[in-house]
Amino acid sequence: QVTYRAQGLYGLALGFNRAWTTLDPTDDENWRTERVCLGEAAYGGDVRVQLAAPEEHPSCFDDPQGDIEVDRLDIVLAELGECPKAGEALNGTADDGGGGWQWETTGAADAGFVEGVGRLGTSGMRLAREGGDRAVAWTKLSVPTSESLRSPALRFWWRGTAMLQFKFQIGRFDQIGSGAAALPIDDPYGTGSDANYLYCLPPWTHGNVVDLIFRPFVDISMEASELVIDDVEVVSDERCGASTDVLDPGFDAGPARIMGVTHLSPYTAATLRTEPSLSRTEDGGVLELSYWNEAAVMWFETWVLVPESNGDEGPALFYWSNVPSVNEKPIRSVLGRAAVEPAILSAGGGWQESPPICLPPGWSGRWFRIQWRLGDLGTMGTAPVEPPIRIYIDDLELTTDAACPAE
């Protein structure tokens, strides 16, 4: 339990060893007290507790003015039903009367447990909305450390209205109209039929307690939509690999879903392809980003544990990309939520290794966001692109490099 003020930045990050939680910024002089469930990373023995900014704020690069004040930090007992056990979700089976889940709605939207709508006719968490009304539901998930459960993955059952989009997020819920402390899992389209999705859980979640957040998407059509969630669980899946500083760096976890995708148009797809011939070394998986319309916009992100500098060599990320010479949309890498240091991926010529993506040395030992952005917001025109354009990314590598600042 922490009492704090955080202004002029993205909030307060509270870390227990490698497990970090982002708390909301404060917009006035009042102190805020928040409770954070501690996961397995904080259990037993000495724990390194850290307080910091969650990410680099845009003001950091010209006139830094962020301010964090912490008045009190206590370790307290959780209330009954407040925090899940390691490896479990609060009421993952969405049983009516089982508690655990929380939800918010606006207008005439509806949310809650409903008997008979879940998997195999059981109870499920149901969200229904129409027009501009919104609905969101979330529950907590305690991800084991990789020592307790090798290659942890998230699996859940869901059903959504056919042809309409939904938003799945992970992190911490703040308010119904905002996702500032939540990170993308996926923006899938419903089919009207049952689906059982599996996502490899990134290392930043290992040993942590996170909110799983589910929202029907409110688009320009304002069509009514329904979303049902059931059977949320943590499982072990060897396809997720054993990397502890970046999730699945070789993109070998297919056909599992890829986590970290934001679809900002209906003309894009992100897929973990399993055909070895498509990968850089022709012996593993690869990430495919595809689009089929000139209005396509999509973001994909991953989080890396920034390595320590090595002498005069600063922390860096390298990756390989294969962008076809005929490419209608620019694709670039950017750093952090502030989206700085944009670097266009070169088109044509087959597989190419990126220049070093320099990571901030002050972030060593902490998690940092890397994002690839396809297309630009506000793009005009909706002409189809035929055949679809397919871009490939493979083999992320964290290292140090003399071209990057060491301090």
C-alpha cells in the first residue's frame, strides 16, 4: 500500500525485484493511496523495492518537470478475495457469486455474471453495449515466476459478436474511458462462435499480479456488440520459450496468438507464422505483419529488460526485418510511450539486420517498450492493396554496442 503524488509524468512505477506495477498520475496536490497485489516475485527473502517513473515522458527530452513524492509504503495483508494465489486468476471460471471480477459501464450498457452463456453452458462474464455506450470488465491474474512455472502462457475462452472488434489488455485498470496503465494484448474480431485463445506471457509479467481487461470496441458504426469471457487460466506451453529478458525473441511460439498488437484499422493482421521457409534462418518461426488497404495502421510492441552497459558500450537491441520492395505503407521502430528515435525499416533486398536500437542506459535492469508502427494515423483513402503486403520481423537480440551511450 503506497501513498504518493506523481505529476508531470505517466504516473508512479512500483517495483518488487523484476515485477513492476504502474499507478496513475495525480492531477492535483492531493495525496493518493493505492493498494497493489504482490506476486511471487515479492515472496520470501530479501526483495529490492524500487520507485520510479513508469516510462520516459516527452518532457524528459526538452524541459523535464516531472515530480514523484512518496509519503508512505506499507506491506499489508490482502483482504479476502482481493489478490489471487500464484498461478491463478480471481474467479477465472466466472462463476456467478464467485466474486473476483469488477466492471464498469456507461449509459444502458450491461456487464456481469450470466448463467448459461459461458463455455459448455456454464456461467460467464458478459458485456453488452450499443451506440456510444461502453462496458469493461477485469479480473486479476497472478503469474508465477519462470522458476515456478516454465514458459507461462495465458489461456481463456471467449465469444464475441461476429465481424465486430474487441480489445484485450493487460496491466492495471484505471478508468473506463482510458487505458493509460494498460498494455495491449490483442484487438481481435468476433466470429459469433466459441474461441479459445492462448498468448505467451511476457517476462515482465512473471512473478507479477496484473489486471486482465476486456472491452467491446466502440467504433464509428455504433453497432451493438456482446462479449463473453470464461475459463481464464495460466498454463505452461513450451512454445513460449525460456527467455527472461524479452518474450519469444525468435517468434517461435506459433500458432499461439501474438501479444502486443494494436489494430488501428480493420485492414491488418499480425501472425506468428510457423513455416520455416519464411524465417530468417529457415529453421524456426517468424512474425508476419500484413495489410491489404492503403488505410492500414497497426502497432506491435514488446518489452525488453535493458542490459547493463559494458565499458564504453551502451545497451542496444538488434533485430532482422524483411520488407518487400513494393511496400505501400512506411513501417518504423520507435522507443517508449513517447515514441522517440523513429527508424524506418529498409525495403527490398531480403533480410536486413537493423542498425543498433540504442536503449537508455539509465533504464538498465528495468523494462522498456519497443514498438513497430505500420502506417500513419489520419491516412486518407481506402483503396485496396492487392496482393496483400507481408512484412517479416525476426531474431531480436539484446546486447551492448559501441554506437550507443554507456551512461
